[in-house]
Amino acid sequence: MASKIKVDQIQTADGTGTIALQNQLSGMTTASLPTLTSAEMPAGSVLQVVSFRHGTSQNITNTADTTLTDWDFTINKKQNNSRIYCSMQFYMYYSSSATYWWIKAYANGSYVTSNSSWKNDVATNNAQQYELRTAAHQQYNAQFYDDTNASSVQFTFKVAQNASGNLTSWGAGTSNTFFFTEVAV
């Protein structure tokens, strides 16, 4: 026969403090658990995920840093001192000349925290650059993080190439996708 204990209060020996449960009690529901606000979330907790998509194409013909049109995203953070991770999938197309390019990411006008030391790029291959030697539409993936301590962070992107050519940030018939994940630190 199973035993039952019926009480209306459980206290510590001296009547102060809280007794912590090590195992969930039968019948306990999520309704009896407290809700944590984003400010109370422990380090490593995902605070929010924000995604953006766009299908705008843009042609770049020079070697100077060129702002990518429609690659401009603002994240309203849940915690000022959190870290934002970005995973992006995008398409580029070369129809002539230059052999490589790189993308730089900015948070509120400054390079993002995780930029590599080579040309401050985030679109990297072997920690240097993507190399594209064929005239074809190519899908690329890149990741970076940023630790900007602010309530709102505006991410912008610029592209540059090693020589004048005809580089297109391609959006026709597809879309570039960006996922921003805010994580408590």
C-alpha cells in the first residue's frame, strides 16, 4: 500500500528559509512554476530569434566598399549586454573580371565583434575570403556574432572585390535570409 503525507505547510527546522525540491512532485504543473523575464534568464539562454528575408538584386562594379541595398536590419534587444549571433544565407554572381570578394558587417556603424583580421570580413572561406572563379549564381553561408552593448543594434553590410568587375548580390527568383539570435551572457 502506498503512503500519503498530507500537510498544509513545509518549513525549515527553525521556521525560516525555503525547502528546495530535488524531484518534481506528482501533479506539479507548469502553472505552479514562476515565469522568468528576459532580464532573469541565465547565461546561454536564447532571448529572441529574429529573421529577415529579401530578394533585391544589386550590381557592384568597383573595388570600393559598397553598401548592400536592403541588407539593413535593426534588432531591439531584450538585454543590452547580450550577444547576437547571425547566420546568413545569400547569393552572389560574378559575370566578369575580379576573382574574389568579401563582405563586412557593421553593428551601429562599427565592425561586428567577430570580424576576422583579414579585411574585417564576415563572409570567409579558410579565414580569408570566398573565391569565385566561375560565372554562376552561388549560394553562400556565413556566421558572425556581435557584443554591442545597446538596447537596439542596426546591422549593415558592405561588399568589396579585389578588382573591378561585375559582381551581383543576387535576389531574383530567390531570397537572402538572415537569422539573428540574441543570447544572454
